Amino acid sequence: MSGCVGVLHRDGRPATASALDPLLAAAPHRGPDGTFLRVAGPVAMAHQRMTTTIEAACETQPLEDGPGRLLVFDGRIDEYDGVRVGDASGTSDAALVLSAWEAWGERCLSRLVGDFAFALWDPLQRSLFCARDPFGVRPFYYAASRDVFVWGSELRQVLAHPAVDRTPDEEFAAELLSLSVRSDHATLHRGVRRLPPAHALLVDRDGIRVFRHWDVDLAREIRYRRDDEYADRFREVFEEAVKCRLRSNGPIASHLSGGLDSSSIVVMAADLARRASVAPLQAGSLVFPSHPEMDETPYITDVVRAARVPWIRVEARPFDVGAWHQSAVRHDDFPEFPNAAAFVGLRRALVERGVRVALSGEAGDLGLGGSVFHYADLLRRGRFVAALRRYADVARSDGMSWRSAMFLRGGIWPILPARARRAARRFARRWHSSGVPAWISPAFARRTALNDRLRRHPAPDRLPSVARYDTLQRYRSGLDALINEAGERASAENGIEDRYPFLDRRLVEFLTALPDEQRWQRGETKYVLRRALTGLLPESVRRRKTKTDFGTLFLDAFDALDGETFFRNLELARMGWVDNAEVVALYRRMRRCVGGGWIRFSDDAWSLWAIAGMEIWARSIMEGRDGETGRAA
């Protein structure tokens, strides 16, 4: 990932290059191929270059056009005004964005497909326009005051500017502690915001305006006569999503876990290479020989043999508490979760082999997992027999529980009249006064109005499809966005650019328009993908119904933190944010679940990790304050 930083003096004062120095110094790893900057009147902007395509090697940003507009861009454009962007086209991705702006202004975003974040200064309009791709693959942080607007690719870059407020954002901290992130723009610092995915931002004389520039059309529905037609079209769209992410000026790897999503990407890329459409890639896997319940080596080796690709095998290392703590201090942010932190060794192994681009199967579950609200769509259309068949299908599936509750929630509840749903909610609130987790201090919850923010907004009435709406909401998960941003940050720090075929806009638009029968059928999720990749995926993976639970990684991390001792003495409790006794009770409950062999211990483990991550962040804040006091003395 490259880096973009900038400072705009909103009061018109001339900017200086030196204003960018602390921002650039905060994340030097983003510019291994050089840093370039421009100053134009009240704005100074810089590009930290990490070259991952042939075209990017031939450009120097910020770019300037005839009228003096300046553009700083991080990303990759896959399609421009309906035309695929190919290798060695002679035009850089940033130049395509500048050309699109000249032609269509703000409306250009609907004609650009890819992963991007950019800022464009227009001296004639005295305006700064910023945008982020539909799924937030490329990061964009900013801070705004009456006199200055600061932006950067990392939180710590924006925090490095002396005018930025570093006060902790208690409301967002409360959401993180509850592991129910609703905000799509907040950070742990009150003065810094994230530009939400699929949003743009305009700074001009009238102020600051943030608006959505892309959304899924829920009224669009794809209907074919036969399953084969769905499978054929899926394969076409999926192939393009993989192919455009293989555009690179060096070796490419793909993460291979042995699961259906990552395996599909590897076999598709290998098939493209055999057809001479793209260069061959390598597969990189993290394996867990010390944890047989998590090790997926048999599936991985089947995929490697089927795809005939080189395999980079890295054994997972023990959880490194020191490195994890240092990461929180260094980034001044919530650290990674254990299942993501484990990938440090694999990232380093890829870099040692000259890899700068790595494909990932992340987000495959979002559009292909099926929705419980499919019941409601069937019942609303009078397809009662189909709804009962769906229920029977679920009942026969391994690992499915709470079947009746799922039918009530996903079938009966959405089709009740709005008045009946409102009455039911009022009745429920009498018996359940708060949705706030027990481990969060009641005083802290009241101060941050946490109960109100955790209350889910009901789905709009008269939706074309409740299941499609539910699928779309998964792509908007605040927690997933934060986890992805933390992963991007870690990869960038190690010199890797992650690319996500399952977050291709065209593929997501196709998946959200599918009838739910193509996501779940005959006891199988991801039905259309399994059918489309018949002959490419090894049958052991294509017919696989299990999914590995990496909860054991959390247990190892808790042990490395000293287990219950860590949770008994929390800085968060002294701050009044959590109830220490309730946290310890949660930890003990999780351990009882582990001892009883109950696989659902991972639910509690995730909650405990939210507490542990916030604790480490809080300690880093305290350490920073102590250091400042010492220096002042």
C-alpha cells in the first residue's frame, strides 16, 4: 500500500512542506520507493510510493493537470467507464482518476471500479475532494478544525499533526468494548475520523460535506431458469475479480487456508495462468502443527496439487505479547486480534521471496453465506411449501441449532405489521432494560449512551427482499471494517499490499442480486460458487461443509498475557469503563466452556479480546501521558 498525506489551511494561509514532515515520519514504511510532495497555496500534499503495478512505476505523484488541480492517490483502478484497465496500458491509475474528474467531476466515482483512496485539490474552486472505495479497502483518516484539515493513510499520521485533538473518544471505546461497533467513521481519538467506505468528502468555502457515492440497488434481482446459468455467470464475474487483482510488476502470492474462499482464488488464478492470461502466482499458508484442530494442511495440499502452484508453508509462532503491545503503542490504536496477528511470519516470508501483492479470501462469507431472512421473502410471496422445505433443509444440516428461533426471527418477525413489531419491542424493553454487556460499567454506559447506540435500527418497511438487505448489511459491518483496517495496517508495515477479489464491486453487485437459493441449497452454503468451480476445486474442498474455528489462538494469547491475572487488574476498571469482577467472571466462564469441550467458547473469547485490546491501548495512553509529564518536568 502506498501512503497519502496532506494539510489544507482552510483560512487561506500558505502551506509549507515542513508541515508534512511529522506525518511522513509517522509511517515511513509506506514509501519504500520514494516520497514526493507538492505545495500549492494553502495546501501541501505528499505521496509515499510503494510500486505494485507497471504503470505506477512510471508516475510521480502528486499529479497536476492544466488548470492546476493536484491529485494524490493510493489504489488501483480495474475498470474505467466500463472498460477494463489492462497491463502496461501506458496510463497510470492516478492519471485515470484525474482524467475522470476532468470529464465528470464528482460523478466520476460511479465510473471507476477498484480499490482507492484519494484527495484532489482544485485551486479554482478552492475545494478539496476526497473519496474512498466502496468497501474501504484503502484507508483514509482525517481531522478537521476551523482553520486546518489534515488527512493521511494511517491514524498515527493524522495524530502527528500538532493541531489534532488526541482526547480519547469514550463513545467509540464503549462500542469496541461491547464488540458491537455501530460507527463507520469514529476512531479512538475524538479529533480523528475515518472516511466511511463508499463515501466522499468535500471541503470548500461552505464547510465540510460527507456523502455516500455508491450503494447496492436492492430492487435489482437476477433470475435465470437453471442453476447452471447462475454458475456460469458467477464464474465469469469471479474470474474478472481475480484477474484484475493479478496486475502487478512483481511476484504475486495468494493466502491459502484450505477453506473454500481462499482455495477458489488460488485455483482460479492458476487456471488463468495456464491460459496465459496472467503470470503464475504462489500460495502462502500458515499452518498449526501444534494445534491439530486448527491445522488444515490436508485441504491445502489438495489445492496445491490441483492448482500446481509453488507453496510457501510457514508454521505459526507463539503469540508475541511484547510485539503486540508495541503495536498498540506505535499505532496509538486498538491492536490486531490474535487470528490476524498470527500472520506476521507469513507476511515476512512472502516479502523475503520478493512478493509485494497478496490476494486474500476475506469477505467470501458476506455475500455467499445465505440469510435467515430468506424465510420472510418466501412467506411474503405466498411460497409456504418452499419455506417449509427450507426449514427442513436447515434441520438436516450439520451444526445448525436454534432452528425454530431462526424461523421466527427470519420468517415471522419481518412480515409482522410495523405496529405489531413496535409493540413487541416496547414489551421486550420492559423485561430487558439494557442491551449493554454486564462487564461494562453502568456509569460508563450511561455517560456514553451506549444502550441507545447498540439498539439495532429496524429494517425499512417494504423492502424488495429482506434477505438481500441482510446480505448488504454484512458488507457494512463496523467491526469487520475495523478488523480489515488493522490488517491493512499490519500488511503495509511489512511491505505487503492485500487485495480482495470477494470485495470487487461488480462481484458484490452480482451476489446481492442473487436469489438466496443460490447461496444456500441442499444443505450447502455458497452453492453457486461450489457449482461454478466444479473441475477446478479439488472435491475434498468443494464439498467441504466444516469451517475451522481459530478460538484456540485466543486461548494461547490469553495464556501469554498471564491469563486471569491480566484481567484481575485492569486500567480500564480504574478509569471506570469496565466492571473488573464481571470481566473476571466472563473469563472464568470461558475457561469452563473450554474445559467442558463446548466449542462456543470462542464467542466469549472475542469479547475478552476486545477488553484485552482496549486495556493495552489504555495502558499505552497512560504511558504516553507519563512520558510527557516526565519531559515537561
